[in-house]
Amino acid sequence: MYDDFVRRVERDSGGRVEYRRSGTAQVVLDETRVHELVDEAQALRDIGVEHTLVDTAGARRLEPALSESVVGALVVPEHGYVGAAELTLALAAAAQARGARLSETMVLGIEGGDHAALVTTAEDVIQADAVIVASGSWAVESRPSPPPIVRPIRGQLLHLQLDRPVVSRVIWGTDCYLVPWRDGSVLVGATVEDVGFDERPTAEGVRGLLNAAVDLLPALGGARFREVRVGLRPKGIDELPIIGRSATMPSVFYAVGHYRNGVLLAPLTAALVADLVLDGREQAELALLTPERITHDD
């Protein structure tokens, strides 16, 4: 769905989003982990996804800048990447171009009945036929009891700059991934830290990512450091997204808990929610994702 999704967003927003299906290479540096690539290759084969499993020489033929320690790689040519920040800004612009009104104010509470909902903000009260809660880690405030519907998992990412691109595809390693951008910069991600709503970067996080990145791609040892970014991923109780109608407020719908796959699943989530809210159609996927499985949905 992503090709059409990005084209529509660019058309409606008038902006550009960096998006390329340049492929991925999942690599291992340890012979004892080659079986992981073999298992993943079998899983891809079972669902008909094009892929190639290569040895050390094959991996370095595809990406000569990879470490000499690479012992194998699984290459998936259909994979790609998207500029998440650009996409988010373009989505907001596209929505406003189609008549949406954007309000950047604190939501204090939501009430939902059978046919209408009220959203109380710091500025006013908004009445609507339906409310969609898509606020990530802030979907439900953290409190002692009951546990929140999602909890934040901190992810630190590094943005490094090289004079020219040194790899042509996204590289997945055991301890980090590398995303090469058109301008020669490389995004290195990402830590997974259960530290609540703490968005501060740490020396330990930066050091771990740098070491893992250089182990995969030695040229990054000479890269210039542009910035460290921090995000909070919304992790659901069972690590599945929570998408669908609230179990207690019929006019309120959830689209949260995507954890590390929010941007990846954006087009699918949008289609599922639109079908449900606008047409009352519940696609088959929603049976696995219903908020009713979260007993404290409130």
C-alpha cells in the first residue's frame, strides 16, 4: 500500500517525502547466527517474498563497505524506507489541504456515548460524531492502577554524516540498523529502553549505537556526528496494535500501540480505521487487534 500512500500524501500536501524501495540486507557477524538468516529466508519463501541468501563474499559484492566480519546476509529487494519526519509533516499539510483543522493543545479528557463524543481540551470542548485516539504513548496517562493501555519505550537514534553514500540499501544488524539517505547521511537505530516518559539521550545509548554501527560499516568511524534523536514508542500489553472501537465508549475508536511499527503500518491502519468509522466495515485484521481484549479500556 505504501507506494500509493506516499504518492497521495505528496500530491495533497504539495511536498516531497524521501521514500525509496532500495532493499534491505540483514547481516550477521557470527557464524552461530547464520541459522537466523536461514530461518528468516524460509519464512519469506513460505509467503512468497523475493529474497536472496548470500555468504560473506556475496554480501561484500553487494555492499563492499560492509565489515570483513560479515559472514552472511539476507537480501530483500522490495523493502525500503521512508522519512518519518517528512511524512508526518506532509500528512498534516495534506489533511489541512482537504479541510482538516489542526489544533495543537492539550487534551484533558474524552467522553463517548452511543452517537457522539466530547473532547475537552485546554482551550474548549469539541463535539464530534466520532473520536479517533491516535496519540501514541500518550493514549492513556500512566497511573498506578490500572496499568496504561500502552507504555512508552524510549528509542535513541543517531544521525551521522558522510561525504558520500557508502551503502545502497538499509542494513539490519543484530544490535542496530543503518538507513542510508540520499544526501550521504546515515540514520543509526535504535535503542529499546523501558524508562517511562524520559526523552533524554544518554551517553550509554549513543556509545552502544556507535559501536554497533562501526562494527557493521567501518566507514562510519570517520562520519561527522549530526545529532541524536529520541522517540517514545507506544508498546501495547501484548505487543500488538490496539485498533478498533472502544469497549466502553461506542463513539470513540483507538489506533494506538504500534510499538516499533507505527510508520510501517500507517497506510494499513488508516484504511482499517476509515472503513470502520466511515462505513461500519470491520476488516478481518481487526479481530486480532480489538480494544476489547484490553480489559481496562477506559
